[in-house]
Amino acid sequence: MEKVAIVGGGLVGAMQAVYMAKKGYQVDVYERRDDIRDALFVAGKSINLALSDRGWEALAKIDLEEEIKKIAIPMRGRKIHNSDLSQNFQPYGIHDQSIWSVSRGGLNQRLLIKAASYDNCNLYFNHKCVNLDLESNTLYFDHKGENKSAAYDRIFGTDGAFSAIRSRLEKTDRFNYSQYYLKHGYKELLIPATKDGLHQIDPNALHIWPRGGFMLIALANMDGSFTVTLFMPFEGENSFESLDTNEAVEAFFEKEFPDALDMMPDLLETYKKNPTSSLVIIKTYPWNYNDKVILMGDAAHAIVPFYGQGMNCGFEDCSVLDTIMNENNNDWNKVAPAYTEARKRNGDAIADLAMRNYIEMRDLIAKPEFLLRKKIEAAFAKKHPEKWLPLYSQVTFSHIPYADAVENAKIQDAIMDEVMKMENINEKWINQEIEEFILSKLE
Ligand SMILES: Cc1cc2nc3c(=O)[nH]c(=O)nc-3n(C[C@H](O)[C@H](O)[C@H](O)COP(=O)(O)OP(=O)(O)OC[C@H]3O[C@@H](n4cnc5c(N)ncnc54)[C@H](O)[C@@H]3O)c2cc1C
């Protein structure tokens, strides 16, 4: 039986382990951290992520959809918290679809448990990959100070944005690599549950406090709390650097997010305790080294989190690779390059879309013109679902390749630009004239 190694037992690595074990390969997973399978964050306070259709499909193919739904909270739209303390709700889908808030640890745990349920899959924790010899396909590990090595037929690099496997490939001929840090970073905070363990605000929405150059968001956890994330520039007027004293932090929240502050009694403690983390975009090409090494998840395509697609895209890597393996009878000479060709363009597309969505989230969603534009689009899409699927729905609630979604969106954007220039568009926002205009443009 072919022996494969999966380096990195995070979300994508654990999922890929299941896919490969299911196909009968002898799988060894190496994870640098401790075993988290017994950790108690299932219903506890934890970092959460938005899971959507691409991720769900990949989970369904390994029979985990139902189990994960039990620990996930549906979010039907964005709840916008404006500066004047007014609120409005913007549904995500035109057919009442949801994205789902799920604990990162809880999800990772269940994927690892599933992988370990196969006799042909071994998990090795506290194994940090330190090198890879591409001649012999041998991996080298540091296991609590001890050196270990093992050779494999095939290696999957799923060791995240700062992948050791990718670092090795970067030194090979004609391997492209770029890394770009945003001027913005993020800090995780918390809105605790009420004394009765209930959510203080609606758990079935993704809460956003858009403030132009920065924003706060909150996603519900199963225990009644919310994981809150502040995204802000590192330096400048409203920045992490400028919030250098307790008074500055408090004054900033009082001015910008007074309603959120009321729900965060431990703000100062959490603010000081939690790190300020950076955001990086990493692009690579190719995502394979011959038929021997394959990069997946953030190791191949680290993107900014503003479309909630990093993990979903990584999960889609696993399900698409599975399809390509089936189509090519597991012939890796064909599978490996076909995987790169199928995924690279989509990785680049979602990287760009995610950057674009940052501006939308922190700024545009609070602007009346933007809201009107979305309202017109949604009304038209509801009436003509076969002709128009809004970009957000293409990305989040469909399996249209991300790169194709970008192309479709260019056409839609051009039409909507014209619609928005029409006289008195505010009043006649959707009528026969506009409907016919859009239909004629689509032809
Ligand atoms: C603030 C924030 C919010 C996000 N929100 C969302 C969201 O809502 N929805 C979404 O889809 N995505 C989201 N993402 C993106 C998502 O977190 C990543 O895309 C996802 O975690 C990628 O999974 P991965 O398994 O490829 O990498 P990782 O999750 O980084 O896992 C890599 C694993 O490899 C291990 N490892 C690293 N180096 C080594 C080594 N040398 N040897 C052995 N093991 C190693 C690590 O310990 C880790 O377990 C968000 C990201 C951030 C930063």
C-alpha cells in the first residue's frame, strides 16, 4: 500500500488525512502541537470560524456534516451596528441561506478523531517538521528534542501559512512565491454569556461595527459567548499603537463601540492578555512538486479572513483533489499537475476577493448607496435566479469556481454601475424599466 505523510494536523491536514485514509492509503499525520482530541473547547469559549457551502460539501463527503452541524450556529446575515447606535440587518443569501459559526478547536478535534478512526491512519503529535529531502522524499522531525525521519511515496504540506514544506519547495527551480503583510492586524476579544448562559445579542447574525478604517466583528459560540475581533491598522491615528494605555483603550471603545463596550466587562484584561496578530497573503505556484509533494490549505494560499473563505477554500482543496484522483485513477503523474491547474487560479481569485470584501465590511456596508445597490441586485436575482446570482452567493452558497465568480462579477458590476447612475434611482429602485434594462444588458 502506498505510504503518504500529511505534515500539519490542523483543519485542512486532518481533513486530508480522512480523505486519504478513506481511499485506503497508509497515512501518517505529523502535527507540531499537542494532541487536542481531549481538550475541552467543544462548548467552551474558543476562536470561531464561518463555515459555508464549500466547506460543508467537503465535510459531507467524509460523513461529518451532521456531526459538525450539532456544534455550529447558523448566521442568516450581517447585523450592522452603526455609529449612531442604529442597527440594520442584511441577509446573506437571497434564499434565506446561512453561514455557520463553528469553534475552530471543536472542528479540528472532530476531524482528528475521524482520521484516527481508520486503522490505516496514524497521528503523531509534538512532531515538528524541520526539513524535507526531495531526492528521497524523506521528512525530518524534531520530536521533543529528538531527531526523527521517515520516507514517503507522497507528502501533503498542510502546515499552514508558514509551512516548512513550502519553504523547502521555495528553493527549487521555477517555484514562485510571494508574501504580503497588511497594514492592519487583529485582536480577539470576548462578549461573555449572560448569567443564565444566554447570548447577549442575536446569535444568528454576524455582528459588524463598521467604522471606515477599522471594524469590530462578533460571532456566537455555543456557550452563549461571542468571539469578538477588532481589525485595525498597526500604526496611525486609530491604531493598535495608539491604544497604549488602559485609558486610551476605554476611551476608544466608548467613542467607537459604546454598545459593544457595555457587553464586555473584562475588555481591558482581555485586550492586554490577547496578542495583536498580523494578517498575511501568501501566493505560490505550483502547488505540487512533481508527483511527490502537494501543498494544500494555507500552505498554498494564505488569504485575509474577510470573506470567511480561507478554511472553506482549504476544505475545497481536499474535495477537488479527491475528484481529480477519481477521474485519473489515482495516477499521481496526472493528478498532481491537474490539481495545481484546477486550484491555483481559484486560490488567487479568492485572495483578491477577500481583500475587496475588507473594504466592503469595514466601510461600504454602512453607506446608503451600497445598500441600495445590493437591494436592487437582490430583488432582480430573486425574480431571475437563473440569470443573476450575486457575487456573495456565488462565493459562499455555490460551488462555482472562485475565478469564474470573479469573471461573472465583473459583468454584474459594470451593469450595476450603469443602473446606479440612472435618474431618481432611489425612488424607482426596482421597476419594469430597471428590470428590462438589466435583462437587455445581460443579453
Ligand atoms: C482571524 C482569522 C479569522 C478567520 N476566519 C475564517 C472564517 O471565518 N472562515 C474561513 O473559512 N477561514 C477563516 N480563516 C482562515 C482559516 O483560519 C485558515 O484558512 C485555516 O486555518 C487553514 O487551515 P490549514 O489547516 O491550512 O492551516 P492551519 O489551520 O494553520 O493549520 C496548520 C497546522 O500545521 C501545524 N504545523 C505548522 N508547522 C508545522 C511543522 N513544521 N510541522 C508539523 N506541523 C506544523 C500547525 O500547528 C497547525 O496545526 C480565518 C483566519 C484568521 C487569521
